[in-house]
Amino acid sequence: MPKFTIDGNEYEAQAGQTIIQVAQENGIDIPHFCWHPALSVAGNCRMCLVEVEKTPKLQIACGTIVTEGMVVKTLSETATKGREDVMEFLLINHPLDCPICDEAGQCKLQDYAFDHSRGESRFVEEKNHKDKRMPLGPQILFDGERCISCSRCIRFAEEVAHQPVLTFVHRGDHVTINAVPAESFDNNMSMNVIDICPVGALTSRDFRFKARVWDMSFTDSVCPGCSRGCSTRIGVRNNEILRTEPRNNPNVNSYWMCDYGRVEMYPAVNEGRIDGPRMKDAAGKQQATDYDTAARVTAETLKKYHKDEVLILGSAAVPVEDNYAMLKLAREHFGKQTIPFISHIVGEDDRLLLKADKTPNSMGATLAGCVADGHYPHVHGEKAAHTTVLELLRSRKIKAVFALGDNFLTDPQLLEAFEHVEFFACHAANETITSRRADVVFSISHWAERDGVFVNFEGWAQSLNPAVTTNYQVRGRDQLNMSRLDRFGSPYDKWARGHKRDAREGWHFVQLVSNQLGSKWHYLHTEQLFEEIAATNPEFKGMSYESLGSLGQPIASKHSMVKEPIYQEVYQETGAPLMGSGN
Amino acid sequence: MGYNTKYNNPSTNRKLTLWEKLYLPEVIRGLLTTFKHIFRPKFTRQYPEERWDPPASFRGRPVLVMEENGSERCVACGLCSRVCPPLAIEVRASETEQLKERYPVVFEINMLRCIFCGFCEEVCPEEAIIMSKDYELVFRDPSEGIFGKDKLLVPKAELKERLDFLAEMRN
Ligand code: SF4
Ligand code: SF4
Ligand code: SF4
Ligand code: SF4
Ligand code: FES
């Protein structure tokens, strides 16, 4: 355990740690471009130069291993001058087109130019010109002029994505990045290079120019794409989600998220929504209605059937709280011990992040007391596995179905078996095949519009936060994050007129129906349900929204899986906007 | 009380002298001032028949510079929108095939919010938004006060005076 000093303060390092690692752990910011905590050390940007006593030259903090009694100076004149010189070299051929560049506002080069450079250039010659807007893969465009050749993207492709197709080409100041001939960087992790690129050289086709970083509000959330449940951050402007990006969570997703979760999940929140409850009229057409009528009709119709003729469905796509409420309703009024939910297993695990289970909360629904039902391969026309729900429906015993938000009728066999169902009430956020089949549709808030808890396949519980407002916003613990534009907009400003949908969290409707059936529930917000769950379910014992925080907690039986967060980061490594929300 | 009591409080009002209390002499004194001004040079202007051409330093409504090829100079960086104290500007960017790959699909200034501070002009890295000489702003409806690109884009040639002024001030 070598002891050494940085700027006069003594620190203790683990054997083999580099100066920058110890500095990061202790909250000292040593500027760096090429070093990334989750990648190998390249030592090629020279931004991390520090003075080490008894060595003739400045040393790189990312590649120098701490030894006993080492004396490191980061603020000395030589070190400062070293950094300034490196910045001057890096800026020689940089186009300085920040006004056009998407990275502006969260760019390391920009930040360091303020903190660690002289602020003027002695280079009057013509700058180098390189390829701009060059596609490296289906999602990524590369701007050669902005690249500072840190090689983070190359190392990511090789070490994390295991698709080593990116490489440096040419030499000297003509060096640039390219994909090896006839290859494209097209794997499902590719967009992470956009986050780790310290400058704006790699941009996302999905996001390009949609908004400036400082115009968006950023809210911590969880990806609903699969049972991994990556920690994410949602960027919102004018009540519309513009992008999602990963958040470092060592226990779930490290610094990464997959492209599928990044670009395919959020559009469902923006488009194709069900806006307000609906009910089929006598002619079989869905018409807008109000919540109380919808709940009354649902309750009255369900009452008409025998308990065994009613099927209540949970869902792995919605938080634990909704499943808990639905199960409570089923127990109180329909004499059921447990309710099934339909799992969505599609394809295979990718052995990096993406899981085959394409719902975020199978574990949570199971812990709440629901039972996973079969699996329905939607792909390749495979024969569906044998399941109880399908069997029940096929036996024509089931006459009425009440389901939580889940688009399960995409399965053709289930859809066919649904023909004999006389009454179907469901929760839905989007216009889907399931919502179109329903007699009563309750419009629910999406994951990005609500509070709630998802438990991932390993038993790691994380809480959601509302990032987008609905007409009926249940304010959780904190105020909703709002960007400056949202906060100060008036109804006369076009940019403050983002559409707010008429939607509520799923448990509201369960409560409305249950009270129509005779219960006396009085939940006011999601947190109350979670408190009740934490008090009654040993797996959630001692948990609260507060204790879950932004990184989540393991359920009781998985306590051994905790890994401590490795770095107290000074600069967030992935896409963290330094001037995100607020004024 | 919402007003300054010093001037409304009768106890602090000045007592009139006897001469003033006679009333007529004071009225005649006032009228004399009026007559005197009839023969002095006039400073008023017969607006709108007679218009004023402000100097180049004047800060009228902000406009966008339109290049010779008819496209805007603005690259939709959003800095003017960020700096604008009353949040009058909305910029939405998109991609173009031109060398500067970013352009504003939507650029709107809410002229009911604008306070003519000129910060947008000062912050713009492209010299794409500048203060014009236009001071005539009339709307019959609040929605007319939101100026889009159609009203904001002004050919570069018409803005020469201000652009020259800015170039001079910058050096
Ligand atoms: S593209 Fe970005 S990450 Fe890759 S070498 Fe260049 S600067 Fe580094
Ligand atoms: S791995 Fe799963 S949870 Fe993570 S980003 Fe992809 S879809 Fe979302
Ligand atoms: S002049 Fe001032 S108030 Fe008007 S648009 Fe520009 S920055 Fe905003
Ligand atoms: S500051 Fe200039 S370039 Fe940027 S958006 Fe405003 S007008 Fe356009
Ligand atoms: S961070 Fe150390 S050389 Fe790049």
C-alpha cells in the first residue's frame, strides 16, 4: 500500500494503481482525454501531465504507477505550462466550430480550453482539412477535423464491443480514424463511442442537431428495453424526449447502454400515445370517455362474471407498484392467490448487456407475487411454448380479462384465443394491437412520466423519475426537472406548448376499479404503495425511494452482489452535460 | 400605499403667495411662454409622413442576415436564445448539405418579449443576427408578434451600414 503525496496532501494507493486513479477516487481532477476508467491505458493525449519529483520530465498521470514516497505536483508551474502547451498543440488543427458542434456544452476540449489553456493561438497557418460527415457505422458519423486522436473509440471497439474494426490511418498531423476496409462499426453497443469521445468528432445520426445540451433537462431513469435495466439519463425539451444516454452504475451497466435501448425506447413516449381513457360504444368503436365511467363500467362488467371466468393479468413492463396493486385487487375481489404476467423472451442474450427478456421488470413482478407465464417466441414463427394463459383462453372458460399495461396480443396465438373473450379492459400507453382489441382502455403514463421501481434480472432495484409531464402529474420526491425554457415559458410561447397527455400511473386505475368493486383504498401517490410493499415484502425490506437513490439497491436475497462504485468522478465520463438543467 | 406619499401629502404642499392666489397674472404668464414658442424652430416630426432614419448605432428590431445566395448565415447554435434575457428567441436546428452543416429550420423571435438589448447580436459567433433600424412594430394580435424566418431574414446588402458599424466597433 504505497503512501504518496499529491499537491502536498498524503494519499494511500492500492498496489498497481496509477496516479490518475487515486486522484479520481479522492476527488482531484487531473485533466485527461484518452484515459477512461473502463478502458485500457493508451497514454497518447499527454493532457494528464503532472510533475513528479526526482524525474527529469513531466509524467503522464494515467500511465504512471504510484510508488512509495512519490511526490506529485499537479499545480506547479512546470505542470501548468505542460498542460497549456498540450492544449495549444491540440487546438492547432481543431476547427473550433463549436457553434455547429453537438458536443458543445459537454465537451472536454471546450472545458479544458477554459481551464487549462492560454486562450490564444500562435498558429496562423491554414488548418488541416480532413473528412467530415463520414459514416463509421449505421448510427455514427465521424468528423475528422474535430478528432483529437485519443483512440478511446478504437479501444472501446476492441475491448468492450469486441468488434475491433476501428483504426488510425495515415501519419503525423494527417492521422485520422477509419473503419477497416469493407467493415462498418455496426454492433449493438456502437453508440457508446459517441458518449466517450471527448470531443464532438463522433455524432449520433439519431440525435444530430436536435437540441443544444443546455436547452434540455436531464432526469435520471432506467431503460425499459430489457431485463438488464441500464441506468440512463433522459434529455427532454418542450416535453418531448430527445435522447437517452447511459449513466455510470457499476452494479448494472458500467458506463454503457445498448443501441437498441438508446434509440428504440424513447420514441414510444413521444408518439402514438393514447391520450385519455377510451371505451367501445355499441357499434364497437372506441370513443373517449372519462376515468370514472371507464372504471365503473369495468367494475360492473367484471362483477357479472363468475370469479373463475375473470382473468387478471400483471405485467413485466410496468413497475412493481402496479403489479402489487393489481394482485391486491385480484385477491380481494376475485379470490385469486396469484396472477400471471406474460413474459416476452425474444432472441438471445448478447453476453454484454442486452438480455433476451425484453421487459424491464420480470423480476419485480415476480417478487410482487405474480407468476411468469410461458414464453411466446414472436420471432421466426416458432411454435409457442405451452402456457397456462393460452390454455385457459383456449378452453373458453375465460370471459373477461383485466390487464396491466403490456402489449401481449402481438402474439398471434394469444390474439386468436382472445376471440372468445367477451370483455377486455386494459392499461395502455400506446396505440397497439392490444389497445385496439380492448373494450375499455385506461391511458397510463410511460416509464419516463412516472415514479416506480423496476427490479432487474439480477435483483437490482432502481427507481424511475418523471422526466416528461402528463396532465395528471404525481409529483414524487423531488420537483420535476425542467430546463430553463420550460421553467420560464408562458402559454404564449410556442416553445412551452409541448403536449401534455391525459395519462395516469397504472395503479390509479386499479384503485378506481377496486373501489368500485367495494374496496376502500386511498393511495395518493406511488410512494405510498412502495412503502406498503417495503413493509410487507421481505425482499424489499428497508427500501424506500430515498434509499434507492439514483443508483438503486439489491433486493434482500441478493445483498452479496453489491460492488462499490469505483470512482467518485470529478468529470462524469459518459455524456454528462455539465450545464444540463437549471438556469 | 403604492405611491410616494411625499408628493400627495397636503401638509408638505407649498403655500401660495398672494400674487399667485390672484390667479389671472399666472395664467397670462403661462400663455406668454406658449406664444414665445410659436416663433421658435420646430423639433417635432410629421410622423408617419416624415420618417426618421436612425444612425447605425441604433438598436431596432433584431434581424437575421441573408447571404447573397438566399440562405441564412445563422448556424442555429442557439447562443442568442441562451443569452436572451426575456427568452424571446426560439431556434430549432437541422442538417443541411452546405459546408456549415447546421441551419435553423425554425427561428422565431417573440417581439412581444424582446427588449432590444442587443445581447443576441453581441453573442452571435457568426454575426448572423444583428440589430436593424426598424422601429415600427405594430400587431393587432399577440400571435402576430412572433416573427418567423420570413420576417426576420433581411438581405445582407440592406444591412451594410450596421455590419460596417459592427466591424468598426470590433477593432
Ligand atoms: S473520434 Fe473521438 S474518441 Fe475517437 S480518437 Fe477521435 S477524439 Fe478520440
Ligand atoms: S441492455 Fe437492455 S436495459 Fe440496457 S440499454 Fe439495452 S435494452 Fe436497455
Ligand atoms: S435584442 Fe435582446 S431581448 Fe431582443 S431578441 Fe436580442 S437578446 Fe433577446
Ligand atoms: S447566435 Fe447567431 S448563429 Fe447562433 S443561433 Fe443565434 S443567430 Fe444563429
Ligand atoms: S489521459 Fe494520460 S495521456 Fe491521455
